Amino acid sequence: MKLGAFFSAAVLAVGLILAQEQQQQDQQQQQSPVEWQPKTIAHKDVKPFSQPEPVTISEKAGVKFKPQIDIKLDAPTGGCRGSGHGSQIYDRSTWFNGLWAIMYSWYFPKDSPSSRLGHRHDWEHIVVFIDNPKVPEPKILSCSPSWHSGYNKYAPCPADVIDGSSVKVKYEHSWPLNHALDITKDAGTFQDLIMWGQMSDLARRALNDTKFGKANTPMNDWNFLGKVEKSWPFK
């Protein structure tokens, strides 16, 4: 064998080996992704997403049927008085069993009915089922507010808890149980709404991969469809 041909073959062999090693490293990285490490900020720096102008049919339906929430709590304690920048409501929707399901979610930094009870972080939500967001006047057919590990299901949703196109819900606890949602006749407040598809990839990844202890993010990719199915009020 000529010397030049030998070196060419050797270089080719080394190149193939390096390529194989790189491919194995890439496969290992894909199989073992880096664990998500959330970064935290001070509560006073937390700012909600501004509510975008709705454009699509699902966005318009999300804004139209946005619920109002009445916080049934005593005065804040322990210096916990929010960031001062406002609050947020999250929305994710889908077709389910022929109806349009809209899940509205709120995050609370703590869930404690009294001293030494409860836990940090709380996610609560309500699933509102409407007939069809595409028709001129879509109607609310049912509502299912989250109640601890399950739901209070109302089909139909009582007329006296609907203000126009907004379901009125309350956030309260029944000691010694932690907080949960239910419907109410009392008016509440609205928050800026951000839909799952309107958030950045990084924001969605944070909600998908961040662990909130005993609280589960209801509208992330791992929980959303299962919770919609569980909230279904029609037998």
C-alpha cells in the first residue's frame, strides 16, 4: 500500500470514529435531557402578562367567557400583599366530546387555612363548557370548578352565578381543609388573561417542568387533557 493511501484510509477511519462518538453523545443528551432548573425572583418583581387583543376564535371565546373570582379571605397576613403589579388568569381550551372546553387557572403562592396547616403554592381552576365558539352567540352549558383533588360539577351552570357571559367563582377554605373553588352569587374581580398559545416557549416550559410541590399546574401538557376529562359533568 502506498503511504499516501494509508494516511487517507487512517484519516477516514479516525473521522468515522469521531463521527460515531459524536452521534452517541448526541443520542445520550437527547435521552438524558438536562433537568429543568427554574429561576426565582422576589414576589415584588412578579408581573402578569398583559392581556393581548384577541384575534382568533378561541382567543375571543376565552376573553368573552373569562370568569370573575371572589377571594373569601381575611386581611392578608405575614407581609404577603402581592406584588402590586396585578394578577393573572391563564386559559387553555380544546374540543372535548363535541363541546368547547375552556380551562381558566389561577396561581396562589400559598395555601394555608390556618397556622401550621397547608402548603406553599396552589393552583386552582374552572372548566367552562360551551356549545361552540364559532356560532354568533355561544352558550355556557356547564361549569366545573376545582375542588381539592376533584370537581364540583354543574350541568347546567346555575343562572344566578353567571354575570352576562362570566361565571362567578369564589376561593375559600372550609377549615381544616385547604382552599378550593366553587361557584357563587357574589361578584368578583377580573384579571388579565393569557392563553397557553400566547405565551413564549420558555414560559410554557417553565409551567411544564417546574415542580410546585403539592400543587399541580392544571393546564400544562401533562395535566390538561386528563383534568378536562375528569371535569366532564355530563353522564
